Amino acid sequence: MKDRTLLMIPGPIEFEPEVLQALGAPTSSHVAPEFIEVFGQALERMRKVWLCPSGQPFVVAGSGMLALEMAVVNLIEPGDKALVLSTGVFGDRYADLLRRYRAEVKLLRAPLGETIPLQQVEEALAKHQYKLMTITHVDTSTGVRTDAKSLGAIASKYDTLTVLDGVCSVAGEELRQEEWGIDVALTASQKAIGVPPGLALLVASPRAIEAWRRRKTPVGNYYADWKNWLPIMSAYEARKASYFATPPVNLICALNVSLERILGEGMEARFARHQRFKRAFQEALRVLGLKQVPTDSRHAAATLTAPYYPSGITGSEFLPKVKAAGVTLAGGLHPDIKDRYFRIGHMGAETAGNLLATIGAIEAGLEKCGYQFELGAGVSAAQRILRS
Amino acid sequence: MKDRTLLMIPGPIEFEPEVLQALGAPTSSHVAPEFIEVFGQALERMRKVWLCPSGQPFVVAGSGMLALEMAVVNLIEPGDKALVLSTGVFGDRYADLLRRYRAEVKLLRAPLGETIPLQQVEEALAKHQYKLMTITHVDTSTGVRTDAKSLGAIASKYDTLTVLDGVCSVAGEELRQEEWGIDVALTASQKAIGVPPGLALLVASPRAIEAWRRRKTPVGNYYADWKNWLPIMSAYEARKASYFATPPVNLICALNVSLERILGEGMEARFARHQRFKRAFQEALRVLGLKQVPTDSRHAAATLTAPYYPSGITGSEFLPKVKAAGVTLAGGLHPDIKDRYFRIGHMGAETAGNLLATIGAIEAGLEKCGYQFELGAGVSAAQRILRS
């Protein structure tokens, strides 16, 4: 099925052979002792990857969108105030989603490629008491990374619950959920977690669980209700079977393999590696003369890079040439600039070799499009950072 | 991971090697031409498996519970009347789910092991105008199969939309969605569809789509809203990429392989084979002297069998002995009789050989528990039906 190009989009990513092998292995019963052990281990490992030792992990069949929904629907009651910080398409979508559950939403939008000044967030929180605030850690549509640590600290001051959309960050960007006071941090399997798509993953703080327990109205969604899932997660973690819906057995086996690999690398080494990969891309694009959507490299993501095409070059011209050179990249997603930029995913288990191959293919594409630059300058700049 | 016993539970089932191979193959981009073709084919094939040429298929990452939710949440508005026909745990759950979305629910419950008389359903429909009626085609907790054809016909008379929970039926039990006037028929991948768990699958009639379009209030759930998914399904079927949430690429590749196999067998042959397998189980259990939860074999499922343990034998004694003899079966699920019966799944691609192996292991378990019967009588009775 898959062609032989490297898949360097912001998810699905290139998955490790061991992960794919676990996925394609014969399926056991969801109540078989072997599977109970695997599911229990995966839940324990999630706490370590999220750096949230007191957190409650949830693993549910669904896409990242379901994780976004599950994170807020358990906390919001009709009429509750929610502050949404938007740095792209996914922040805006969070506002839509919250309104669906009759939250009163205040949307703060950053200008394209920028973040929202912390002071502006603090002013908003000081002005009204918000039940929760959503943060997009990395918005896939812009490549902008927000300062989740500082935002968590500010929200704590105002007793506001924080929900972090970590779809493009968890297990790639630095995230210390418990230390930073993030109440729910969520992601999808096909991103830096390194498992084919189909799992919604989230970890909730004790404060989030407590807020859910104290709610006065039923959760406005059945499938995403923690009431259905909490007993299941607790049972599997205690190495007992329990049933609400059939768990996605194969995906959970693959998840457990990938989490073990992630912890084998170590979270600190993993964060550092993603920072190094980011610097390699930033430097390569700088010497190639490509501008990026994030207006400052300090708030550019470590998991993906979003460069503009050079003037006069279009995506429909450029991307097939990069693919012909061996690498699949993603087009734009943000409606304001959809056709003016592209996206490179470099999260998860990618090797330095894959990064060089990617920059090499970008150079090849640029050359074929007639762009003037010194061939090899990008890979050389990246190499100096990757091997330092 | 999986032990070497045959997995004969009501899902996950034993999956075909080709299906597992497709699942574990390297993941392509969700917008790669190869994947767009696969997804498009899978949608087209669903119409043929559901026998619903005018239907709109939906494939979404999630469990069967999500399919149940998606089927009704798009049709129900707060205050709408819904009639729920319950023949076990899953019918009761549908009533809970519908109440969550503020439907006014009338629950008709069959006595354990029985169906609801058609006349009683017709009386209920004649008395009040219901927006929709839910039918559990086969309730996994009881093994009772309802007469979906007649129920569809009655509902049509009263202009009531029908939602069929086909989790334990689609691609096993006879189902002719369009001919029978069923508006939404749903299932999960790990049942007779033959794909590891993680996909919610449903087909909606033009009448259901029209009812959704005419609704006055927004759908009370974001992830399950057809508004988000209909453009995606239409795009992939037209062999174009589109994005709302990342589709579960590997599971969809596996689904397409399995649907091709199902259509290769042919729906009529498949229905007939499941009927033959049912008769083999019915006859084997009769000669072994085991009673069943369904009170009449005419309304027993063709996809699973739910026998009571002989008196004096418990599940904790019996099931491990069956497993030691090579076959994993499922315990009870219905709270009223949980410890008094067990469940055998025989849906999907199971061969006659697997059926004999299963009955042989049941005989071995009975013998080890000290049950008095003629060893070999069960397999012999089944064999006469399977080879006739």
C-alpha cells in the first residue's frame, strides 16, 4: 500500500517495525490475561510519558478530535465560561466544539504565526472567572508552539482548569503535565506517540477528575463520558478485566510497544533530540532562504516545521518534485494561507538520517522549481547541528 | 501476544491473515492516492455488504458504542420521542444513551431470552408518533435475534425512522437494509466484518440523511456529527482527499481487504453459511442436553450461541477446561444470569473445522466437569449438518 517515500507529514509518521508488527499480530480476547497485562502496562507508561505521576490515563478508540472532545465535555456544563487560546485552525475548532456543549466561549486569537501574549491571557483570566482554558500546545496548521508552562502557571493563579491539546506535542515537545499544572493533556496515536491512527489518548489530573465528580448535570455525550471509562481504566490497571466497549486490542498492543521504546529513549533525551531536530530545520531553512509561518523561531514547534514556498513557486509544482525525490510532505491547512506554505513533520522516532533525506529532497524540489540557492547548503547546515 | 487457542467469542473473532497483514503494513499518508483509492473502495463495498445501494456509509475511528451513538444523535433532537426495543443489555443501554440527548424514551423490554411480539410494537407505534425506533438485531448479551424485516415494515407504516444495532449481525445474519426499510444499520469492525476492533461503521438511508438535514437544532455531539463526516466520505468516494480528523489508515486498509473477501463469498452464501453454522450449534447443544438463553431456536442468533451451564457446573470451573482443550469462549454478560450461561461467537470467517473444534472443546470441558453424556455426540450431530 504505502509507496517507498519517507512519510514526513505531521502524522501519521513513519512507524517502527516493532510497532507495526504488534499491530498486525493475531488479536487476543480483550479479557485474556496477556492483553490485560499489556493494557495495564500501557496505562502505567502513559503517566511516565506525560510526566504526570498522579494523573488518570484514558485510552479510547477514536481520532484526536475525540480526545479534544473527551477532554472538555467531562468538565464543561451548559453556561460555564471557557477561554480558548487559538494559534490556528485547531484552537478555532475548540471554540466550536465547546459551544456545541453550550459553554460560554471567549476566543483569544493570535495573529497568524504568533502566540498570544501571556499578559493578555492573564488580563482575560483576571476579568472573568473561567471554568477552563484550552491551550493548543502546537497548532498543526501553523507550527506555532505556545508556552504551556507559563500558561499553566497563570491559570493556576485564577483557579481555572487547563486543557492542553497536545496532539502535535505529547512525546515530542517538552511537556511536564504535573509540574506545569496542566489538568488534561491529550493526543492521538499517530503523532509523536508513534502508533498508527485510531487511539484517542489523554491524561487527567486529580483536580480534573474532582471537577468532573462535582458536576451537577450529566456529561453531554455518552461515548466520551469518563463515567463509562474510568472503571475500565482502573480495572485494567489493577490487572482485571472489565467491559464497557471492546477496546481496540491491536492498537493498544502497538501502543504499549511504542511507549516502551519512548521510555527507553527517556523523556529528557527525547525532548533534547526534538529540540536538536528543530534547530537543524530552522538553520537549514534559514540558509536556503525560506521564511516560516511562525514569526519567531523561539515559538516554532520542535515537532513540525511550516515554511512558506519561495515566491513564484506553488505547492502543486513543488510537492510532487519533493515526493519524486523520495519524501512525502504535507500541504498547508490554515485557510488564510493554505496555498502559500507546506508542512514537514519531524516528531516521533525519526532519525537524523531521515531529517537529512528530507532536507535533501526539499533542496531537490527547490532546484527543479528553478529556485536559486547553493545546492547542499541546507543539508550541510543541518548536519552541523545534528552531529554536534 | 495471543495464545494459541481458537478465539470463539462474540468479537474480537479470529481474523484472516490477509486482514492482519494489511493492518500491520507500513502506514501511508491519509491523503496518498493509494489510500484514497482503498478508502473509496471500502465505502463502495459497505453498500454491497449492507445491501443498501442508496445508503451513505460512514467509517469512523471508534468502538461499536460510538456507532450506536452516531446513529441516533444525528436524528434525535431534545424532546423527540424514541421507542427502544430491548432484548438484552444493549437495548437497555440504547435507552440510556438516548436519554442523554434528552429524547423522550419509551422502553419495551422483552422477557429474558424472548423477543417483543410484533403486535406490541405496532400498538406502541400506533399510540404515539415516534421519531425513531431502535432495534437490536442480535443482542450479544442474550443471543436473541429480532425480526428486523418485520419491524422495519411496521415502522415504515408509522413513518418512524429505524436504527438497527447490527453490531452482532452485519455480514453474518441476513440483513437487507434497503429492502427492509432500515434507516441506519451500524456495526463494529471486530464482529462479522472481520477486522480488529477500532472502527465504527454505519450506513444511513436517504431518508435518514434527509431527516438529519431537516433538524432544527445542532447535533448534540461534535465528533459524531454527520456534518463533519459526510463531506469526508463523499470526497474519498469521489477519490479526492479531504480532512476533518485523521482517518485510521491501517484499520481502513484492513477493512477493505475483509470487505473484498466477504463480497467474494457473496452475501447470500454468507447468510446461508451462518444459518448452517447456527443449526449445527443448535443440534449439538440439543443432543448434549444444554438449554439456551433464547427460548426458541427460531429467534436464536446465527452469529453467536448462548447456552446455560448444566446444573451443578459453574463457569469458573468449565471455561478454563474448554480453554485447556484449545478454545476461548466468553462468559455471561446479562446481569440477571451472568454466572449461569456462556457465549460462543461463530460469526465472520470461521470454518466448519473451527466449529467442530469448538464443540469438541465444549465436550471435553463438560466431561472434565463430570457431566454425563455420550462423548462425541455433539461433534457428530454438528458434522451431519455441516457436511450436508
